[in-house]
Amino acid sequence: MQWLYETKQGDCFDVLAMDIYGSEHLAYLLIMANPHLMKYTYFPAGLKMIVPQTPKSKLNSSKPAPPWI
């Protein structure tokens, strides 16, 4: 099941993935569901973003955080 999220000024894929899925490594799920938003590094307020459900096997990733986090 998926849902819609309305962006806030300054949102970005990796931070939203961390907030939604608990791992910035799952940002690709948001990117694949919203290719029209790939032109943004940081989103303006008010964009509609599709948030797909992630398989439970993808949650609780044990990968280390990338260096920019």
C-alpha cells in the first residue's frame, strides 16, 4: 500500500527515507516512485510525493550510515 506525502521546504530523499523507513539506504524506493522529483536536491514546499510501502525484509538495514549523515 502506498500513500501521498506533501513536501515541506528543505525535504530531501535520504532524510525522508530515514524518517519514513528508518534507513536512508531505502531512499531509492522514493526515487523510483517519484522520478519527476529527481531534479530537486531539496524540495520546495507543497509537492506531492508517492510513498511506497517497503517489504519488511528491507527494514532494519544493518548498513552503516553514509558519511554525510
